[in-house]
Amino acid sequence: MHLILLGPPGSGKGTQAERLCKQWALPHVASGDLFRDHLKRETDLGKLARSYMDIGQLVPDDVTIAMVKERLSRSDCRGGAILDGFPRTRAQAEALDLILQELGQQLTGVLFMAVPDDVLIERLSGRRICLQCQAPYHVAFSPPRETKTCDLCGGELCQRDDDQPETIKARLDVYQQQTTPLIEFYQVANLLHEVDANMDIDQVTDALLTIIHSLQP
Ligand code: ADP
Ligand code: ADP
Ligand code: ZN
């Protein structure tokens, strides 16, 4: 089962992917997490990616596609994966079709997580992530048990450099311009399922689970 979580920054893709992956024992393939891992290791790709991430722009398609292709080709993705944050452009969506074709796989469905902009800003402004495992938290909506410590791995929590007001605005604009065309792209392919993601975390999980169960053969 290959699922895509499609939605604006802050719609809860990472939060929900974590839960769905546990339920189905699938790997969580998050392009943003992969880039942040490169940043931390100071690889050439990390240095390149940082120059785009810092200003809220998308990393160029060719390097992004190559990175995700390599990840999806690993053996743990043979039974599927939950994609979070990829694809974000039409070129990436077309490339993903080819990648899955080459792997003898197909897309099961695309879950589109709809949330109004004012709620997104509130969520992104209070987001904290684990430096070690990248699990997302929110100071008010999803606080850790102990301040500044990850419930899952004990890692230290921090605010992402790009979760600042100016960069948040740029990322929402980039999403509007470059990613929203994918809604129609997947609608035409009959793969799109919209979820009201402006509900409590548990309610959104339930809505996603209902849809995914209906997609299972
Ligand atoms: P969010 O969780 O807020 O949606 P991500 O962690 O997915 O943000 O992405 C952070 C940044 O990483 C993006 O602003 C962009 O610079 C880069 N990035 C992540 N995924 C992609 C992608 N599929 N294509 C291009 N750039 C990406
Ligand atoms: P994305 O991966 O789409 O950028 P995240 O999963 O990182 O989104 O969530 C963004 C922020 O909003 C995080 O701080 C997270 O704890 C919080 N959050 C996620 N889902 C909800 C929800 N349904 N209600 C309130 N806050 C949420
Ligand atoms: Zn952690």
C-alpha cells in the first residue's frame, strides 16, 4: 500500500503519518525529514537544500526526486510506504508514477488534508520537533509529557528554523502556487480523497483510517 498525504505545511501530515505507519507497519517517507537529516550530517545535498529551505522555497525537482527514489527503492518499502511532503510539484508527481512503475508498485490513494490558512499559521508557530527522531509536537495542541523532551525517544525538542512568520508565509504561498495543482492531478486520476483536517488529532486519524479501510482490497 502506497499512500500520499497531501496538504499544506502544518496540515498534520507528519503527525498523522506517524500514527498510520504504526497501524500498518509501513515506513514513513517524509521528504522534509530526509532533507533535515542531510542538513544535520552536512552532506552536499544538505548544504544545497538549506539554501532553499531557509527561505521557504522548494528544493529543485531533480535532486528531490533522486533522493525519494533512492528511499523508495530500499527493501523496507517493498510492501508500501506513507509519503509525506512528496510529491509537491507536478514534475514530482509524474516522476513518482514512473518510480512506482519501475518498482512494480502502484499508488493506492492520495489523502488530501484540508485546513484553513489561519489555523495553519497557529499550528506552525507553536510547532516543536524532536532533534533526534523529528516527531512533531505543539506547545498547546500536542505538548510532550515533559517540556522540551520527546515522548518517543527522549530527544531534545526545538523549533524549526523555517517555522518563523516570514518563512511560514513564503511556504504557504509556494504551496498555493506549486502544490495545489496536484489536487486536480490526482482527482483526474481518481485517487484523491479529501479529509477535513481541521479537527482534533484523534478525529483526523479516525477519518483517515475510515478512508484507508475503504481502499483496501
Ligand atoms: P512541512 O512539514 O511544513 O510541510 P516539510 O518538512 O515537508 O515542511 O518541508 C520543509 C522544507 O523542505 C520545504 O519548505 C522545502 O524547502 C523542502 N522540501 C520538503 N519536501 C520537498 C519536496 N517534495 N520538494 C521540494 N522541496 C521540499
Ligand atoms: P505537517 O507535517 O503537515 O507540516 P505537522 O504534523 O508537523 O504538519 O503538524 C503541524 C503542527 O500542528 C504540529 O505542531 C502538530 O503538533 C500540530 N497539529 C497537527 N495536527 C493537529 C490537529 N489536528 N490539531 C491541532 N494541532 C495539530
Ligand atoms: Zn524523538
